[in-house]
Amino acid sequence: MNVTSGRIDKQLRFRGKLVDFLLRSKSEAKWIEAMRKSKRRSDKSIGKNIEGLSCSEEWIPRPDGSKLRIRIYKPLHSEGRLPGVLWLHGGGYAMGNPELFGDAYKRLIRASPCVVVAPDYRLSIEAPYPAALDDGYEALLWLKGHAGDLGVRDDQLMVGGESAGGGLAAAIALYARDRGEVSLAFQMPLYPMLDDRMRTDSAKDNDAPIWNSRYNEWAWKLYLGDRYGGEVPAYAAAARADDYRGLPPAVTFVGDIEPFRDETIEYVENLRQAGVPVKFELFQGCYHGFDILNPHAEVSRRATAFYLEAFKHAVSHCYAEQPDKGAGG
């Protein structure tokens, strides 16, 4: 999909082109090296707290004996038990950490008080699938098992994320449903990275700013490792699922010029056909991550308000009793 300058929202155009120019990688090897440099830069933010929130950190055990770092964000003052939100950060599965996405936690907590648990899941430059899925699910089990200590309602566990984090959120929703250990009340996979096959019109030859078809292909190759081009499970790429029944209600949005447009629309339609309630909006003239890159643009404000309203509605209406109070403790 060829994306001309005229197709980009005027308020997003300059910043999108500038950032795209500064971050552009001309080869797969250079892109991977850029991901490694990005990790070294983001490591400097580890442990950074967010003003206006109660912030803490835990290290939880993995089955192999190593430990997973998770960040916990709460309102400074709250009454009663709150929803618990597992939030997975974006970054093409290859970059980022929880500390870089503080604005997302602030927005959620301000929209409706909640407790956010954000795992520092293993990136694909360190370990391919299923490392990130395993880490995300371990964090979800921990959230469920420690709901009482965290001040969380165990009948309101939710999952969300943006981009690769959105894809991971959708995968964890499938995985949790199939494992039967945790019941999720709501999911928020925002412009999610769902389909390694890149077979949709929006995913083919897309040259939009920030995230294009080349970066998408390189990111999937890195994340899937030896599985790339072969048998890929739905827990790695949620668009490959063939049964969407029993998944939690959802909200998502996507820009109309980005690679993930069509796979997001397909995910929404698959959920609806399975009887799962979904709120969805398509935003015109928007490239990938537009709401993060230029949060003050009018279209970014509308997108943010849209999913936060859906989140507030879910807090008031969406509940899921846990199948086993003791799992994950």
C-alpha cells in the first residue's frame, strides 16, 4: 500500500516524516542493530517512577528458575478493590520496556482507578517466541494470585497493550481461555501486531511512516525464529486462531494507512462473529502509533478518548469470576 504525504493527517504529517527519517533502517541487519541500540538506551530508564502514581517493582520466578521483572502502578489514593490491568508494552516484540509507557498507565488510572501490572517481558533480540508469551502469562498468573495483596478485584482482571503489546494481549487472551486458569473480563489490544503472514492489502508493500512492511517482516522473523514461514501457533500470531468464542469483550482502534489496519479489522470481525462484544474505530490519515508519537493532535485525542471511554464502560459492566481462586499464587 503506497502512502503518499497527502494521505497523512495534517497534524501528524511533519512529526511522522521526521521521526521516520531519523529512525529509518535500510537493511534487516541494520534494523536489528538499531533494536539492540534501542534496548541499551531504554535500559537507562529501568526503575524510573512516574510522578503522580504509586510505583513499585517485583521480581517473580519463572518455571526455569530465572526471574521476571514487573512494574506495578497504582493511584496514590483509592478506596476499595480496583480492576487489575496487565499491560504489555509495544515495540515490535524487539524493543521497549514498561517504564517507557508511563503515559498509558496514567491515562488508564485517571480514566478509572485501577492497578496496572507491566512485565518487562523478554524481547525477541534476546529470546524468540514463546518467551514473551510465557512472561506475559506468568505476570497474569501473578496478578491473579496476588489480587488481595494488590487491592485488586479478581473478577475484573483485564489485559491490554499497543502494537506488539496489543498482539501479545490478544495472544494471552487466547492462551488464558484455553488454559482455563484465569478468566479475563476485558481486553484492549490497540492497533495490534497479529499476523505474521502479511497477506492483507494494508500489510503488503506498505511504506507509511514509523512502521512499514519491511520492518514488520523483519520483526516477525526475529520474534518467530525458526518458526517463521512455517507452522506458527495462534499464541504467537493471534490472527491464526480459528476459534474466537469465549474471549473477553474488547476495544481496539487502528489507523487507516498502517500495515495492521486489515488484520485489526479481521480480528474485530472474528470476535463479533463469535458473539464477543467489540468496540472499534478506524482513524483516517493515521500511521502506526500516531497517538503516542503525537498525542496532542486532534485525531490522537479522539482515539485516546474512544478507548478510555470503552475502558470506563468495562469497569462498570464487565466481570469474570475466576475458575480457581488458588491458581498462580
